[in-house]
Amino acid sequence: MPLSKDRQALILFLILLIGILSFWELGVNLKLFSPLMPSASQTLKDFWGWISDPFFDDGPNDKGIGWHVLVSLRRVSIGFLIGSAIAIPLGILIGLSDVLSKAVDPYIQILKPVSPLAWLPIGLGLLKDSERTALFVIAIASVWPTLINTKLGVSSVDPVYRDIARSLGASKWRTIWKVILPAAAPNIVAGLRISIGIAWLVIVAAEILVGGTGIGYFIWNEWNNLKITSIITAIVVVGLVGLLLDRMFGLLQTWVSFGQKT
């Protein structure tokens, strides 16, 4: 009986993982890498040490990786919510007006490619607080994908739907709430999904620069202590949390798309 594609993928994943770890271990033993590079076996041992007790607290400079992840998630959540609260209403407003869309588009195209970290000096100068600056940078990073996708979703709604709602006596706000938003929901959630990924990506660099607690600070602090195994652990944890966030918004996107079809 042939294996299913899922089982084939799992077997291939395990083979690749074993191959990577074996090459890593062999490369360190043969001194093919930098002397700073730890072996795969030592990294796995330290990785287990971190994740087996992620919430220990031995003082302000000696906390488990779980505490740092929670702090980073809190910052990302607040900054993401601020960015979304700006992007969604603005995207709806722009999407409803072709004139406004054309007027605002140059600003979007100029500001969208700018790295969120470029806003750090401005945030520090204006807010004079590292915590608020981190939230500011996350909000900036979260705005553009959600804004663009919301605008696209709203502007793509068939005008016939609006005309029908208007002919039935629906007010402008009721039309937006009952017709436009449900139709644009898949695009909006797709934008939110991209935004949360970018926000989680940016928080590491932001925390390295502004300091304090958080997974970015943890990485920088471990580098200062030359604990490469801890840095690799943090990289894996960041990736796993990012995967979880993406899957959550993927499920939400599937749900709103399914609801639209039914």
C-alpha cells in the first residue's frame, strides 16, 4: 500500500533534518566551521535545557526564554492592534473613493518600502521611551500590508451589491458593515496575516536596538556572552512562534473565505 503524501513529506522532512544535523556535527568535529560554532549535539542539549524550563526567574538578567517570548508577544500584539486599527478604517475609506485612492497612493508607495527600523530614531526622538518606540515601530510595520489589502478588497466589491443595498434603503454605514466588509473580509485577513508575520519579524531587531526584555534582547545578550547555542535556540523558537501565528491567521482566513462561499 503506497504511503500518503503527508507521510511521504514527513519522512522526507525527517531525512533532511537528520542529514542537516549530521553534516553540522561532522563539520564541527572536522573543524570546517568557525571555532565559535557549537556542535549539533551540544546545541540540542542546550535547546532542551531552555525549553524544558522556559519560565525560570533568577533575577532581571537571568530569565527563561519563555518570559522573553511573552514580552515580545505582548509588544507585537499591542503594536499590531494599533497598526490594524489605523489600517483597516483607512483602507476602507480609500477603497470607497477612486479619487482619494489615487491621491493617497503615492504616499503609500513611497513609505511602504521603507524599513520599519528606519523609524526607530524618529520614534526614540519623539517618544523618548524604548517601550513606546518598539510599539511605534511594530505599528508602522503592521500598517502597510493590511492597508493595501483592505483597500484592494473594498475596491474589488461588485458595485451591483452596493446598488442593491442602496435600493433597499440601507444607509452608507449599514452598507459598509453588511455588504462591503463581509465581501472584503478574505482580503483584509490576508493583509492581517502578512502584517503579523512582519511584526514578529521586526520585533527581534527592534528589541536588539532598544534593549530591555524580549526575545531580541535575549539574542543580543546571549551573543555578548558568546552563547551561540542559546542564540540558535532563540532562532528556532522565533520560527516556531511565527509559524504558529501564521497558522492561526491562516485558519481565520479559511473561515472567512468559507463563510463567504456559503
